Amino acid sequence: MKQEELKALVSLLDDEDAEIIAHVEKKIISLGENMIPILETEWESNLNPLVQERIEELIHVLQFDLIQERLVKWFSEDEPDLLEGMWIVATYQYPDLEYTKLKQDLEQIYYDAWLEFKPDIHPYDQVRLLNSVIFSKLKFGANTKNFHSPSNSMINMVLESRKGNPISLCVLYMLVARKLKMPVYGVNLPNLFILTYKSENENYSQFYINAFNRGLIFSKDDIDNYIHELRMNPEETFYQPCDNRDIVLRVLRNLVVSFDKIGDHSKSEEIKTLLESVGDHGHLGI
């Protein structure tokens, strides 16, 4: 369809016939994301509140379809990029967020860390150096005041506010660490997301990092005690690296809980739809 035809189609949202409106809306949705700029222009020029409301709903549907499409594609990749996955999640709340902006912000943190980093020192000391940059110099930290805020799961807001939840702080830490060639990975613990330093060098034994507690270093015994206190049986997944898909799934599950906690149940249901679209029917909010 030509631009003029698309504009004419959008102008029919002003019609009083419910059947015509339903037909027009269905047609607009079928045309996909390319309709978003046209709808935005129409929203700005149209002074009818009812039509503006219809346009807002259509834009939301189109943006949601786009996120779903991107997420399914991302999950189907052999080695999906973690920052890209976090960007897709963040576009649910911030549809205009640019991936390149996130990359630039992360690059700056990496550069600050690289200036002080020493690749040939002991892994514990590498972690302490990175802790110093991320938590002391750059002032990233736990958002304990608004723990269940959805913004804690949005990587752009974590970069902006310097506050996050366990998994978003771990993601930030891990992305910087991996750029520094540190063998740091995410670990799915019940009720807490942590990191592990797992080197192929046999001289260095595996240990763990709690980014939510300013990069605290701890051992397998500490995890054993933690699991024992929760009265759960130890599982291999509590000790070993998880992949990027597991991380993004957990971020989405956290968002379901966050939106429910603040009473935004429609958004919670939409995130559940995203989870189902990538085949996740697991426990929520772990």
C-alpha cells in the first residue's frame, strides 16, 4: 500500500461504525511495525480523544507483536547475545530504546574497568578490582528501597539510576567481566541470582560472586548452607553456569512478579504471554 492509502486507512478510525473500525484495526495490525510511525503522526494531528485512544492501543499491539517476534528469533539463535536479549526485554517499557545506546553505555563502564584491570593477577584480586570500579567508583548498587520495581529489570534504567536487582546487577557485572576476558557466568540459585568465576586454569578453583552484595566472594560451602536453610535438595544448576536464555527467562519471570506487586496485572499477563511464546511454562518469580 502507498503512503496515501495507509493514511486514508488510519483516518477511518474516526468512523462511528464499530464494524468498520474493527475491520480497519485488523488491517492495520496485519501490516505490522511499519504502521507505527504513521499512527504516531495521526495521533499528534487528531484531536478526537476516542480516536487517540484507539491509536494508542494499536501502537501498543504492534509494539508488543514486534517484541514477541524479536524474542522468539533471539531464543532460536545458537548463541544469543545477552545484551541484545536484555534490550528486547527493556523495549517492552521503552519501545524507542536503541540497542546502540546500551552498547555505548556499557562500553564506557568497560573502559573505566579496563584502565585499572590487571589480567595476570589472581582471580580474587581481579574481582576485587572490578568490584572497586563498579560499586565504589561508579556507585552501582542494590535497589533495596524499591526491590520489586519493574525498572530494576530494565537494563537501560539500571544503567541510568545505578540501582538494580540481583539479576540485573549480575548481568551488568558479567557483561563487563566477559569483555575483560574474565570467565564469569550467571548461576540460577533459588530466590537469588549470582555469578561464578570458573576458569579452565586448574590452578584456580571455582568460586562465586554476589553482585547484589557489592561483589562479595563466597564458596560452594556457602551455597550448600544456603540451600540447606531453604530446605531444598541441591541441584547441579545451583552451582554451575546457566546460559543467556536462562538469564532472560528469569528476568521475564521477575517482571511478572514486579507488575503483579504494583497491581499492573494486564502487563503481568502480557509478560506471561512472552514467556509462553518462547516455551517457558516454569515457576514464576524465582
